[in-house]
Amino acid sequence: MNSTQQDKSNKNIHSIYRFLFIILLVSSYPVSGSSQTYRKISGWTDETNNRIESFLNTTITMNIRKVAVFDGDGTVIGQTPYYLADEALYRYADKYYKGRKDPQAVSKLAILNRMVKDGNNVGKAYVEDRVHFLSGMTPAEIMDMGYECYLDSYQGKFYPEMKQLIANLKEYGFEVWILTASPEFLYQKFLAEELGLPDTQILGVKSVVANGVLTDEIIMPIPQDDGKANVIPTFIKTRPLVVGGNSRGDMDMLNQSCGLKIVVNPDDATVRGKEDGAMSGYTVKQYWEKEGAVIVRCNDVPDPETKFHTESWKIRTNKPNPR
């Protein structure tokens, strides 16, 4: 082979190497959206699944913080016959304060008696009194209180459909936050464990921690009714693309969504009054149907084998929602 042929052969080999290198380089880059696969949520209709999937696919190319916010009780976990926040407190009082006459026990039982007399366990005064009952305890003690109550009375009450939805949201690169009107520390441990979220993304009623214990000084805004909407820009600091709730108390929070609104087991019996603003004249279900929200059903019925301390304190029961 002469020198001219040798040079030509070398150039061909180099060209082949360059071509193979380019192929290897291109193949190392992921195809946009290839890792984001929607998994159908069993138990929900094809129409619902298609609507959620279509929306999530529109977010693939977004270069922003993608945030989803969900209410806690009744939205990701069952709330029948009683709210976990109430059961945790009344259970703790029966175990540690009942029958005692010392100042601490007397003051704590007085708070619970005031809550029982109030009777409105979704009102702001009642929500604040839950924190007053917990004051003086460490965050770890409160987390354990909620966790033990969950293990004893609420394990198995997480909605599997909502867990699947949250898994899909994570697949599509969403931050998932839980926003509850219950005391923050009380719910952080079991919600974070069950939903696979950082406990810092479980937000509830906050109060100042001083010298290692919870105080009575509540940090505003209180995540109840319109306060839930205010928590989002205050602590999450961006407008969510997805918001999920279940009750009238979630209306303002749901309206913070600039994308998808998901409403779980909405009431279709009580027509709301003038005090309910835009929802006046509608049931919760009728209002969200009018607004184009995604309405879904999750099974939430009492377990007859589980006995609740809350029952003996005569707190009203929550309506069951059989699917």
C-alpha cells in the first residue's frame, strides 16, 4: 500500500471513530420525558385517569418548581368516624391525665372540656386549643403521640388511590406538600413515613418552640379556611399546579391552583349558605363540578373493630364515604 492509500485508509478509520463517538454521545442523553411515565390509578375511571395524565404531560417541559398541595384528613387519609387529631388528644388525656388532680392535669383537661363545649371541631378556636393542649411537650413527644395513635387506630386508612396519585406526581418531578389544619408536629411523622415525603413538607398549625418545648404562641397564618390559602405563599412560596381537598374548608386553598383541582368525596347533601362566599347556594360537590374540578371517590368507612376514645368525649362523628 502506497502512502496516498495509507493516508486515505487512516482518514476513513478516523471518520468511523468520529461517527461512533457521536452516536455514543447522543445515546447518552435521555429523551425528553422518557423517564416520566404515568401509571394508571386503579379504582378511578378511565376518564379521570386520562384527564390527570393529560395534564401531567403538559408539565413535562416546564422549567419551574412544580408543586402539588393536598389537605390531610379526608383527602389523603380517612377521617371516619373521627379526625386523627382529636383521637390523639383525647386518647392521650384518658391515658395520662384522667383521674389526676395536679395542676398540669387539671389545666389540660380544662382545655379539652372547653373544646367539647365548643363542639365545632373545624372552627379556629377549637383548632387553636389543640395546640394549647400540646404546649409544654417536645416536638418529638408530639410526633410520637400522633404516630402511636396512627398505628393503633388509623393504620390502613390511607387512600391507596391518593398514594398512587402522589407517586405519579413524584414521577413527573413535583414537590408534594401536605397542608393540614391539625397541629404540625402531631401529623409530621406518620404522614412523612406513609407518603414518602420530607417532614418539612408537612405543614399544619405552627407554634413557637422555645427551650425545646412547644409554646402557646401560634404562628400565623392558621391553615384553616382562608388561612390555608395564605399558608401557600407564606411557607411554600410558589403557586401550586395541583391542589387537592375534600371539604368547604379547602375551598380557598383549592382556588390557589393554577392547574388541576382534585376534590375527594365532596359532600352533596348540605347546601352552603351566604357565609360560604362563592359556594353559597351549592353543595360542595355541585360547586366543584361547576368549577371543572376532578371529582374522585375513595373508600372511607369506620372499622367496627376499632374503638375510639373520642367517642366517650361525645365529639361529633364524620360522615362515612363508602365507594
